[in-house]
Amino acid sequence: MIRHLATQPVTPASEPGSSTGSRVKPGMTALFILLILLSASCAKRKLVEPIRTLGPEWMPVQIKGAEQAWTIPSEGSSMLIDSDCSKRNQNVPLNALTAHLLIGMTDQDWIEQKTIPYENREAMVTTISLKVDGVKQKMQILVLKKEGCVFDIVMSTPEDKFEKHLADFEKVQKLFTLEPKSK
């Protein structure tokens, strides 16, 4: 069940040796609602090492429920890593899990959807153009099921910024590693 967490606080995260950043601009409501909806899940798995190597324009933010999240408030771009280890998703196909992330988003134009080998499993990568609260965005989504959990890496950008940030998405995808599952 997706919980609507639009009232949850979204605050700049601090990295070791950095400032906490500036306050979130009021015009970023749609972007943060998207991040919050995508990160609303139950049991979590932790990343082995937080990803700290995105470019300086990416501001880390803390969103309740997300493993990690970043935003570029000046352009309306965002990226997050999320996990859900509840039993309800264990037998759901990757394409259905991807579609579940997009509930409530309109004018969906599916550009590409393919399976790739990833983390010794099959993952689904989807590129889609859509509207979030009436704001046109382009998204790249990776969904992976591993060890009883579902993992999502999601990037949402204005359409004209998508190609510029695709390398950042691929960097996060490459650096994504998990703690071994406790027995």
C-alpha cells in the first residue's frame, strides 16, 4: 500500500565536510511529492556505502523512507534509491512493480522498457515521459528483486535535462551495493 507522505519533512542532508544547503524552494512541491510517493515502503535494506560521488549540483536530501535521495532544486531534477522488503511484492513481476511506481502520474508515454542483468539478477529499466502534478518530466527507473526485497533507483528530470543527467543515473546504478542479508 502506498502511503501519501506529502506532509513528511524533506530536509537537506549534510555530507561529512559540507554545509546542509539551502531551504527547499516552494515551487518544488511536485518534485518532492514524487520523491515521497516513490519512497513510501515498509521494511528496508541498507546500502553498504552511501553514494557520495554525484556532481556538486546534486543536493542530498533526507526523505523518510528513502535509502538516499538527491535533488537539483533550480531545475526540478531528483533521484532516489529505495527498498521494500515486505512479503507482498515477492511474486509481483518487474513490469507490474514499475507500473506501481507510476500510479497517479498522467500523460505517460513509455519510451523504452527492457530487462538487463544486474546484481546477479534480472532487473527492469524503464524510460518514460509523463506529468507529475501537471509538470512534464522524463524518468529513468530501475527495478530489481533480490533476496526477498524490491529495489528502485529512480531519476526524474525536466525533459530537456534528461540526457545531461543520464550519466548520473548510470553512476548511481554502478555504485549501488547492498549489505549482505542477515541470516
